[in-house]
Amino acid sequence: MDSQMMSGTVRPVRWSTAQWCSYFRGNAKALLDIPWAQGAGLTEEERDAVAASVQDFQLGESSEGLNLLRAARAYAARAGDPAYEEAIRLFIREEQRHAGDLARFLTLAGVPLLSKSWTDAVFRFLRRLAGLEQFLTVLVTAEMIGKVYYQALRRATGSPVLRRLCGQLLRDEIKHIRFHTERLALLRRGRPRWRLFLARLGHRVFFGGTCLVAWWAHRKALRAGGYGFSRFWQETWEVFRASARPIDPRELAPVSGPNRFLVPIGVN
């Protein structure tokens, strides 16, 4: 990250949708080398701690994304931002890579894949009900929690394969959070303060509830990685606050012309 951004003197410059497309294409060619030939490398204790949790996350990453793509297509047409549909298509492809890599790891470990779980069913139901803004809110909530989860999972095992895979997933999740929060800011630009307050409040309530569900469903793996409830709760909210602060839509300057989706944020 740029030193000015780290020091807080300048907030990040939002990427255009064309830049996001370029990022996703480039990232697909610059993946970490995962030592699959070494095998899963899980001890019995590690397998007992993380296998069921990884099964559930693998299922959650495996959506075809048809509803999201449909919502993105409709939005792109309304907003005059045709590249956004392609950016979402590339994002979905990256999520499917995550699902494929997690499935490959589970197969190496002799762990069967899930075809359904209650947590995945709830998230899929919520996404089907939502418009694009709500869809992205659900997605970015999962990405934020996933950032802490994959840190815990990496700490829970000595498996070179799983640790390297978690490193790749974490690297991807950081960009996914930025991708979605930037778009949420654009969707909310120009709204009155009371509507922004309600949107933020709704997201905070949903995020808190989702954290509780994630803790309950994955507490065994999280504890194996050194994350008790207090640490998990604190770090997920730190991710939430750090990700939400730079996307205040009131700070978006109105931009016109061919670069209107590349929006610089002001200086403190």
C-alpha cells in the first residue's frame, strides 16, 4: 500500500471498472505457487478441527453467480458503465477458483464435498431477494469475515498446501472488499444523510448478526487458529470499520465524461 495511504494523509483513489477488469485478468496470471504435490499434510487433530469448516466455506464459494450477474448487467445498462458486467464476471470466476482450490484440498485430505449446508442456504436466499446494493452488502460482509477466517485457518494448521492457499485467498479477499465497497459508495452517492444513516445502520446490524452465525458455525476451526470469540469479534469489526471508512459517498466528487467511474477521494 502507498505510504501516503498508510499514514492517513490521502485516501485511496477509486479504480475505474476497466482497471478492475485489468486487475482480475492480471491476478489470474499471478497466483501463488501452491505445493499440491505434497498432499494435504493435515494431522488428525488438524483435520478434526478444520475439515467441516473448510467444507462449508468451499460450498459458499461455489456459486455460479447468475443472479449477481443479472443484477450487474441491469445496473451497468442503467449507469452507462458496461465494463461493470465484465468486472463482475471476472470476480465470479475468481470466486469459482477459490471453490475449486478448496475442493482440491478437501479431496487431497480425503474429505467429501458438501452439496448443501444451512449457512450457505441462508446466504443464497438473501442474495436472491436483493437488488444489486443489497447483493453487494451480503457479499462484502462475507468477504470481510472471510478475511479474518482465513487468517485463523492459516494459523490452525502446519499444512504447507493449506497455509499457502489461505495466503492466496487472503490476498484476493482484500481486493474483493475494495471492489465491492467502491461500488457501494457509487450506488449511494448523492443520497440524503438520513438514507445513508439507515443504509449504514442496516449493514452494521446485518454484519453483527452474520459474525455471530459465523462464529457459531466455525468456532472449532477459529479456536484452533487462536481465535476465541472476543478476538474474532474484535478483528472482524476492525475489518468492517477499516473498509467502511474510505467509502463515504458524500466524499465522492461528481465526475463526468469517459472517466466518470474513476473517482478520486479528497485529502484529509
